[in-house]
Amino acid sequence: MERHRVAHAMFAADVASQKLGIEMVELGDGHAVMSMTVTHDMVNGHAITHGGFVFLLADTTFAMACNSYSDSAVAARCDIRYLRPTKAGDLLVAEAVERARFGRNGIYDVRVTRGTEVVAEFRGDSRTISSSTA
């Protein structure tokens, strides 16, 4: 069985992430790094990146990390803290790190950066599901 098969298949079928230009940089057990360049279509009325796009990048990265094993997983809960604004042209990089994995549950932290600056912190709880439910 191919390592990280579930995450690769999920990302290949993720039309939303593909359309936004999200790219997989790295994938390992319980770990993922994804990137996205903010476009002019992603900014709000304050000329800063709409928080929903930052959340989507973090959530996609979280999804890749918690689906990096042989079981399919979904989000049970997640939240984000926006720390700094970003703007069109900025390259955002999100890194998900597994903090705990027990039974059917997992806890993951995702840090979103622009260069060396942290722009958002995200935490997600995952729950594995049967393949027929996915």
C-alpha cells in the first residue's frame, strides 16, 4: 500500500484547494506543509486577505496531516487566531503538526506564515471514519 495514499487521493480530488492554487510542499506521518499565494480575488474591503482564505489554507493543511495515515479522517472541531494581516501577492505557508493521536481522535496545530512572520495559528481536532463514510 502506498504511503500517505488517503491524503494524496483526497488532495487530488479537492477542487476548491486546486482552484485557489494551494500546493502540497511536504507530507509525512501527522505532518503537512502547504502553500498558497494570495491573489487580488482573495482580499476584502480593507485590502487585506479575507480570513476565510487563510482558514481554508490552514484547514486543508490540517486535513492532509490527519489523513496522512491509512485511515480517513474528518474535522471534529477547529478554530483559528488571526495574528497579522496579509495582502495580495503574499505567499502563505501553512505547517500542520500532530500534537496527539489516540483511538479515533487527533489534535493538530497549524501555523500559517508569511516569510518568517506568523500570521495565524489554527488548532484542529480530527476523528477517523470508515472508508465507506468518506
